[in-house]
Amino acid sequence: MALTPAQAAEVWELFKDSPLFAKWPNIQLQIPHLLDAITLNVGQTLFTPGDAPVHLFLVGRGGIRQTVVDDGRVWFQQDFGPGQYLGQQALFSGEYQSRAVATAETTLYRMSAANLRVALEWNANLRETLLQEERASRLRRTPLLRSLPDAYVRWLAQATEEVDIAEDASLPLGDKPGLWIVDLGQVAVTGPANPHASTWPRWRITSGNFLIAPSDNLRFGHNCVAESAIAGLPTHLYYLPAEDTDRLVSAFPDVGNIIRKPLDAAAILAGMELFRDLSDRQRQHLAQFCGWEFVPARQNITTQGNVGHSFVILREGAAIVTALDNQGRSRPRNYLGVGDGYGETSLLQGKPRDATVRAVTAQGLRGQPGLAGAELVILDRRDLQFAFADDRTLWRPGIQLFDRSIQAKEEKQPFKWLDEGEAVIWRGRGHTLWFIIPEVSVILGAIMFWLVPKVLMVNDPNLWNTFEIAFLVLAGLFGVPLGTWVAVNYFDDYYVVTNRRVVRRDRQLLMFESRIEAPIDMVQDVTVKIDLYGQIFGFGDLMVRTAAKVGTVTFSHVPDPERVKAAIMGEKAEALAATRGKRKEILRRGLIDQLHLVLPVPERQRALGRDVLVPSRIGWWNRLRRRSAQLRRNQPGLLPGTRRREKPGWFVSLVERLPESWQQLLVGTQPPPPQPLPGQILWRKHWVNLLQRAGPPFAATLLMLALAIWLVFSPPQILDIRPSTWLLAWLLLFLAAAAWLGYQYLDYRNDIYVVTDNQIIDIEKKPLWLSADRREGGLDRVQTVFSQQKGFWANVLDYGDVIIRTAAADEGFTFEIVPHPKSVQAIVFQKLEAFRRRQDENRIKEYQQELIEGLDVYHQIREGR
């Protein structure tokens, strides 16, 4: 039955800003036909556990109390008033697991499951708003809630409030008594929540830790009460009111046990060999940067192939260690128990994980199952560096952990273009013979230049003395610089094999520079060519081939080429094994999520937050440059030729004064404004190119201005024409020069190169719509990327070409005369790596979806449906 106009108006007033209707076009006119109304008396039941769900309920008047019972005790209770809705969890799970009772005379508006599906189609984010699954997943990682079933964690996600606290701001403990859980960030606390109050007036807690904001009737967590709490960094927290926390503690003894005292991470660090040499104060300082997490059984703690950032300690529970080889076969496994730790190289160097560690159910006392998962204390490498910078008096050279970290940091980046998690496997250059021969040639040339005149001038000592002086001068002016130039050019060239790519760099000082690289997983074949001299002196040419049209990276005259070939092929095999491990984990997580086996936990983030920078001592000029660069990155522009489909603002403002029916007719639904392409990074040619283009017209414009000055100050009798005549002629010439200058500037501005998350774009566009050429290609076709800088000025002013070869039969892409070509090359490579990871994930998801559909059909057949 359709709603009355009064009921429809009430619904619109209450829910017009709700996610249910926010993106649904013309919904106000459809409300009377989408909903129907029911009325409940005080104490009347709306639904009970086990009932089949049919509707989503919107509260118009009165109130509804929803409760969940465990072992005969109400542990969860939530009240709903006007403007709120309930019952959404059951529509997704298939049955009600709670009881809902009216607490007053209540009017409810019911939305059918079919209409809710329409709302979900209009609003892609509505599912998350209804179920709060992302919040539930993050709460699942909280050790305090480790004993709760997944369904109960989902219920808590509905009652929990997310709070963001700015740096140096206080938590509203007095206004919001109850449980505060740190999701990301850092909070400095005082009072019983500080386990080391005698040495640290303020104790900082991070991800996974909690504090209690006291109330008058506090019945739990007295040892975790915080008298004050101030965010030391931008912090994200979860807040659960005191009444809900009290019911939670009363219903689950394990929660009560954990909440009795705060975590002492310093004592856990003391049990690890890596931290054993530190003083108590140093361990306590590090403990304030450690995260505290819980990973349920059957889910991964770390995954083979992923970049490692952290040292992991098992506080409780158990884990199994597995690894795959390049054929996808499992390697021998081992188990980790309480007090075990791993990840030293990840903490110090940030290397990729070579094995997968998965949480399992631990063995309990007397054969009973123990903790169903692993409780962890985690120190992230970036947070370790933050801790070092946080107290420079506590961490200084001579402390083993500090020294090892600094040494690893220095060794980790021998090249600026290395990405995070990328490690150098082999590095070298041409055989030393190719350094000795040019140097010997220079020396022999100098000797011959000295010997021949000596033989000819043997009978003329005076002339010989003069020649000796001239020889020394010429040797100093030409011989020594030439020998130095040969040496620099030899040592500037290098070949590198990393766990992600093969790289060749050729450079001639201030004249030429080129760097070509190919992803390690795109390598198809490696061949070695050794001639007679190579067999004698132990060098050869190594050709690394990819599928690109010009896709060979050649290591010329490399020593021991067979060893280098083995390194490349071995690293390709390791990359394949890592890829298999990551694919298997993606498939595993997808099946867990889609089949609702368990509540999946999200990928780990550093305890202090993803975007927290390590404090550094930089000057005001560098801070200004960083800020300027950040603003440029945050304001990507639209590409030339992007059409703006929305109506002009002045027209929309004028139409808003008209009746609503006229507004709909004249304006309709405004399309969203055009946005930059996803991940868009844009380059134009170097300013040298602008100078080449605009130099002549700029000179002509200056000449016309100089002519104007001369004409103004020249005597009138010199000119046998009227001033108006030469003024008109000058004006026409000046406008022509200015138009020529403007044309060349616009021509320069319209030529751009773009790399997005999915494609490469090359736009060459002439002003005045004379011509436009736009070439696009997918990142999936890219095989090799190399940069080159030719000429003295190109090296001095740092500009050059970036050449992108593809597997297609076309010429690929060439970014001509771009500034900082090595940086452009590095960005293209990073985009390519990210794109291939997404491709792998999408392929796995497609396979995963087919597998899930097959399993679903199998269960339907088994159940006779």
C-alpha cells in the first residue's frame, strides 16, 4: 500500500541525506511507491532470531531496541530512533540473529529486498555503509576481541564509533566514557594506563592498544584507565560506550582478562635476541612504536613475495611457515610458537618475504584447542626509523641496532632509481680490459709524441728543452684530462640485475647518457656470446631478450657471463615463485571473503599510520619545495580537449530561481564534472624546447618594442610619413609578432605526455584546431623502458628522451625532450609494476569467481535444490 503524502514527506525529511537515497535520482517522487508503513505498540516484537528477513526497516517515529543474546545473557544492545534503519545484516546473511522490540509507539517504513538491491546499484558504497564490513575487518585484528566469533565482531562494528583525532589534540575522555581502541596513530596517556609511569610521565600507545575513559560507575579495566590522552600523531580510533563495554566484558571472560592491565611490549622485546643488547629505557622507547595485532587461524600473517617491513613476535598462539617454488610446489614447512620471532632482514633492509606465515589454532592445555589464531607484537621498519629520529640522544652511533639499521639503509640504495623492496642481486660493468686498452692507448700516444721529436732533435739540446716544456704543458692540458675522461666513462657505465629488473646504463661525461631496463618477469631468453678473446680473458656479451620489437638488453664484454646468466634466470625463477605465492594468497582471501568462511582481516599497515613521515632536520627552503611539490601532485589538471559537459554556473544559478519543474526541464540532472584520469602524471617538454620554439617570435616582439621606443624618441623630420601611418604599420607588425609568440607558446603547452594507472598517452596538438594527434596504449603492452640524454647541454640541464618499447608492431612511445628523463623512466616502471600486480589480482579474481560459482552449484545439487 502506497504511503500517504504526509508519510512520504516525513520519510523524505528524515532520510533525504541518508546513503539509501543520496544517489538515487528522482527518489523523492518514488518514495510513496517504494515503502509501506507499519505501526508497533510498546513491547511488540518486530523480529526474533531465526526469522526469515524480508524488509529493511526505517524508523519514522518511536524507537526500537535490538539485542543479541549469548549463553542466556544479553551482551549486545542497540537502540534505534527516527532517521535510523535496522535489519540490514539479516538481508545479507539470510536470517535474523537478534531480537527487535518496540520501546515506544513506533512507526516503521519497510523497504523490500528488491528495492534495496536497486539502491545498492545506484550507490556503490551503500553496502559498506549498511554492513560496516571494513570496520569489522579492522576490529577483527584487535587482540582485545580475539575470542569473539566473527558474527559478534560484525555486531560490534555497528555499535562502534570511528573517531579521528588531530595531532596534539586531546581525546574527549570526559564526554565519552568507555573503551577507546587505537586503530592507527599514537596516543600519549597518563594514569594507570601507563605501565612505566616511574620512567615515562607519558606513555605512548599505538595500533591495537586500548585505554579506558573512566565513568562514575566503572566496573572494569581500572588498570587501563587513562587520566589524560593526547594524540601525538593524526590518530584513528574506535570508541565503544561504557554500557556496551560493560556488557562485552561481562559476557566474555577472555576480554575481561586482557582488559585487566595494559600490554607491556618492552618485556616482550627483551626476549628477542635482536633487542637483547639494548638498555631497558631503549626497549621501553621502542615499545611505544610497536603495534599489537591478532590474526585469526587460517589467515596469513605475512605472504611470500610481498615487501617485508616488520619484525614479528608471537605473543600467543601459533603459526605455520610455508613457501612455494617456481613450479608452485610447497617447500618444507615449520611451526612458530609463543616467543618466536622473524623478519630481521625485513626490519633492517625491507626485503621481500621468502615464505608465507599463516596463523593456526594453537595446542591448548590437556589436549584442548588453544587460541584460534596468533597474537602478535610488530615493529615496522619505518616506525623504527621514526623512533630513532624521535629521541636522537637515546639512539646514536655505537648502539648495535642503530648501527645495523643505518648500515643496511646505506647499503640498500646503491642507486637512486631502486624502488621499495627492490634489492640488487648482481652489479658490474665491462671487463677491465676495456678500461685498460683505452688508457694504454692514451699513454702510448703520449710516449710516441715524446719519443719521435726526441729522435729528430737529438743534436739540438736547446730545441729539445723547449719541446719538453711544451710537451708537459700539452700533457697537462690534454693528456691527463683525456685519461681522466676515459676512466670516468668506464666507471660511469654499469649493468645491474635486481629482483625486479635488468638495467644497463651508458654514460659519456656531459655528452650522452642512456639507461635501458626490462622487468625481470618479462625476460624470455638469455644468451651468451663469447669470442676467442673472451675465452682467453674471461668475458663475453650477454643478450637479455624480451617480447618487445626492440627488446634486447645487452651486457657487453661482461666478466663471467655464465654466472650473470645464472643470476638472471635464478631471479626470474624467484620472481615467479613470489608471484605464485601472492596469487595463491589473493585466491585464498577471495574464497574466504566470498564464501563467508571467516571474517577476513585487512592487509597490515604500519602502526603509526601510512602517511607519517620520519622527522628530519631540513631547512625552510627544502620544506617550501616539498610543500610546492605536494601541491602540484594534489592538483592534477585535465587533459587538453576534455569536454566539460556540465551547464555554466551562471546559467544554473539563474535557473534555480524558477519553479522546480522548470529547473528539471532546463537543467535536468547535472553530470559530474570531468576528473583527471586515475593516477594521471603529466609531463611537458623541457623549457629548452619552449626556448627553441618561442625564441624567434620573442626576439621579433622585443625588436618591435625597441622600434616603438625609437619611433617615439626619433625627430619627426626624419620620417616623411604621418605618425598615424607608421603607428598603424607598427601595430600590425607587433600584433603579428605577438600572435606568433602566442601560437608557439600554445603549441608548446599542448604537447604533453601522460602516464596513468592503465595507459600511456601522447598528445600532439596544434593551436587553432589546425591538427590534433592523440596516441594511446595500454601498459600491458610495455616491454622495455629506457632513457637517453645526448649532448652537452642535455646533460647539464638534465633533459632527454624516454623511449617505451611495446610488444605490438608499432613504434612504441617516445617522450621527447622531457625534463629529468631518469625520473620519468622510474615513474613509468613503477606504474608498470603496479599495473601488472593489478592484472594478476584481476585474473585471480575471475578464476576465483568461477570457482565460487562451481562450489555454489555443487552445494545446491547436494542439498537437492
